[in-house]
Amino acid sequence: MKRVFLIVLDSFGIGQMPDAEKFGDYGVDTLGTVSKSPYFSMPNMEKLGLFQIEGTSAESKVTDITGRVARMAEASMGKDTTIGHWEIAGIYSPTPLPTYPDGFPKEVLDAFKKATGRGVLCNKPYSGTEVIKVYGDEHVKTGDLIVYTSADSVFQIAAHEDVVPVEQLYEYCRMARKILTGKHGVGRVIARPFTGESGNYTRTPRRHDFSLEPPGDTILNILQRHGKDTIAVGKIFDIFAGSGISEHVYTSGNAEGIERTLEYLDKDFEGICFINLVDFDMLYGHRRDIDGYAKALSYFDGKLPEIMAKMRDEDVLMITADHGCDPGYLKTTDHTREYTPFVMYGKPVAPGNLGTRKTFADIGASVLQYFDIVPTFAGEGILR
């Protein structure tokens, strides 16, 4: 019974891509930054070959690696969650999703205000933690929704849970998702609930993403058609708008995501368990918290032996990322355009170093290769 466990360490980039400057990123390197923290320790990933990957700046004493590794270049024109995951799953995006450095146009906001019956605050690119500091009091007083964006293709709605119940906020996001199509088809509409008192507002883990549906088949659709199970853990279901997913579970963070993964390792199924661990990005990358990021990576690494011990003879573990978010890069608080790691492990996998690959789609192609399925997209299986 063949199973693939594909884990995305959200935002774990390993060095800037050659075109990073076109995306406003200069000298970015998420791994390079966090590896200098005194809290950084990834001996298990090191054994698998993480630090042997081409271009990584961290030093390694390991010579005989136990994994099969590669440095992955993003072919798509983006550095966000949606485009990164889509490319991993086989969809190339030649043009970026729309972004709004000057805020959303009147036509979008008018339609949104009419649908929700509420006013709008902010309408600018903003840090998620700062926007509730600046606009939180006015929101609580008026009930107007805090709408903001970032360098990514996102329409974000922040609301205090005592002013707008979370389920109502989700409904407002669904309304926005219906409005934001065509030329304004942003990658994600994101609910950003928060709690607390004036001067001490805090975002809660009840964030929810409402993604644009993928424009074509992904490995999830392809695997489903071949009768395989497609299980999503964390925000994977939202990223793919549920397309091609047979079973899903949401998580409140990395620890729960890892626990759900361990539970699925004990279950019988044939297919893929696709996991996103979001804390690296959401709690530490955007907040430019180097030590927090390092601690989170160390925690994940510490759980790897438990994951590997539960693997069966026909299991393949794949670990990668969707983009970078260098916590040491202070020109912005946004994602960074970086290469990502690809680490494979399991009895069906021959250890080795495959250099640099041209597209994240080789990951999806490798999943299909394991199930003896020919990909319908431009990716090459590198499992064997």
C-alpha cells in the first residue's frame, strides 16, 4: 500500500533566486538567517541532506546523507502561498496574480460594502499585526471591517471576535471571494480574526483562507481519478479550494499539524497525505522573529524521528517549502523570492543529491511517478 507524506514547511526558503531583485528582494536567505540563531538545531534534517543542497549557506559535517535532495527553483511568477503550492502540485503560473499596492479600487470596495452592509477601514498594504494596532479601536467603535492587503495577492479582512463573530467573518470572506474574480481574481481572501483590548489586540489562530480555484488539474485531481486517497492537513484544503481532496482536517498550528500527520501514519490508505505547517510563515517569518523561526524548525526536526519510526516499507516522506520569508530581511515584512529545499526519504528512495531543479512541479511529478502515473504537466519525476 503506497503512501506519500508531503510536508510543506511554509516559507522555508534556502537562498534567493536569480530574479529575486525583480520581486524587491535583495540578499534574502531564510535558512541562512535562522541557522545563525542560538536556537537553531536540525540534526535530523542534516542527516537527510538538507545542508548538502546546492547553495545552502549552513555548514554540515555529514557526508553520507540518508535522503534524496534537490534545490527547487520556482518557475512561476510569484512568491506567495497559492502559486507556490499550485506549482508543487503541477500548475505553472506565467503571470502573477493581481496585487494592490495602492489598495483595492472603488468598484471592488463598493460591491463589498453593499454585500456586507458594513463600512471599510484601511484599504492599504499593511502588516497584519500593525493594522489591528492602528485600526482596531475604530473597528471596535464603528463595526467597520479592516480590509488590507500585502505584497501578495490577498484581500484580508480583520475583525474583532466580539464585534464580528468568526462564522460571520467567514461569510463576509465568501462574499468577497464571489466579488474578486476575473481581473480582480486575487489568490486568497483571508479571514483575520483578533481579540483583546485597546493597545493589546492579538490575532487568533482562527484564520481561514478562501482561495481561487486552481485553473487546471493538480496531482490531487489526477490521483483521485486513479482511485487514490487525497488527504489534506492544515490549510491545504483552502489553498486548493477543496479541489481534488477526499478528506481534510484543519489545524491550529505546527504542533497540531504534526500530531495529525502522526495519526495518519497509523491509518490505512493508499495515496497522498499533503500537509502544510504554517507557523514558520505566519508566526515568525512575517513578524521577522528569527529566534522564533529557529525554535519552530528545531521543534519540527525533533519530531522527525517519531514520524520516520512510523513509516512503513512503502511510505515516502517528502519535505519542501512554497516560498521564502526571511525573518532577517527588514525592508518589508512580506514573502521573499527564494529557492526551496526538496528532501525525500523512505525505503523506495535512493539517497543522492540532484542539484538544482527548474520547477517545483518536479515534486508533484515525483509523487505521480511513485504511483506509476504519467504527469500531464511539465514536471519530471526524480524519485528514482
